[in-house]
Amino acid sequence: MSVDRYARHLALAGFGAAEQARLRAATALVIGAGGLGSPALLYLAAAGIGELVVSDFDTVDVTNLQRQVLFTVADVGRPKAEAAAGHLRELNPDTTVTPVGSRLLDAELLAAVRQADVVLDCTDNFGTRFALNQACVQARKPLVSGAAIRYEGQLAVFRLDRPGGPCYRCLWQEEAEELESCRGNGVLGPVPGVIGSLMAVEALKIASGCAPSADGKLVLYDAVENDWRQLKLERDPACPACGAEQ
């Protein structure tokens, strides 16, 4: 471990050599390498996390470049997971990056979740979100969830590695085929950057143990008013995902 590289971490109160070593030993599974995943991946790699598993089955499109800051014009047409892995390895050779260019489903998704210390949901549809949440409930892994559209963003941390807390399905009760898309509604480029950066903050706190995670609440961001709100999250005893698990 390079002391110089992580000097600003080591200068933090509560973030010493032991915390950096825990981070170095940790694995983060990031599902989605788009607007949310780009900043999250960049900051996790720069911070020195041990392994990043990057799952995305899409290819880089020119319309992505307005907000997906991990990619360049030269990446257009390339598989996102592969392109992301290349840039992240250049950013920090200390971090092992494993690209997954196919959709993780069922047993494969559960296996990937079980191998991770923290999971980041950077996706954009309910089906994937519910499946990932279910896998985290089964494997008892912490889940960091983010979303961004138009001028709005939201962030939530679900400590499914601990009993008694809510899961993502406690928050969203109704099945839906897909969330409102950026394609139809647009998104201000930096908004997913704000949320993705906060997702990295929460993942780093969980992986290193340097500070308590901000679980048990939904954080809402309004970029037009530069307004932040918080809503308390409660576990639903009848939740179809976690009701029988805790």
C-alpha cells in the first residue's frame, strides 16, 4: 500500500492504516456503469478499494458522454464493463477490476453478491433493483442505492447485513416494468454525479469502517432549488423480500 497515494485518507480522524487496510481487502459489486456508476467507480478505485466487480451489459453510446464521466469519445461502441475496467486500472493499478459484460441473473447474481462486501445499485429499472435487493437480503450484504432523473436524485443505504432494518422493497411496494428513463425525461449531467459520489462515500464508510453509514433514511436532492430532504425509512413486516428474513 502506497502511503503517499492515500496520505489524505490517513490524515483523516478515524481513518488510519487499519481502515485503509480494510478497504484494500474489500470487494465492491457495482451494478451499472452509467451516470451513477461512473463517479462511484472512479472514487472507489481512487480510494484504493481492493476489488471492483463492474457489471454492465450495455455499450457506450455518444449520448452517454454528457453525464457518464468514466468514458471518452474513443469508447463509443465499446462494451461499458470492458471500457470501464480499462480506465479504472489506469487510475489505480492497486485495485483489481473484474468486468462482467453479461446480465447477472438468479444464481449468478446471488453468487456475485455473496462475494462482495458492499453492493451498489446504479441501475435504472425496477426489475433489476428488486432482483438485486432480493439477492442482498438473502446474502445479508449491505446495499447502497441511488437514482437520478431530470433535476432530482435520491440515495438510500440498506444495511441488510444487520437484522431489523428495511430493504429496498420496503420502500417500493408496487411492481413496475421500468423507472422513468433519462431518454424520455432527460437528466442534468452533474445530478447523477452528485448521487453517484455520495454512493461512493457510503460504500467507502461501510468497507473501511471509518464512520457510520447513513442507513435508515431516504435522501432526496432537488438541483433546481439546491434543496436536500430526508425521509425516515421503516421496515415493512409484510415486505415480500425481507419480511420473513428478519
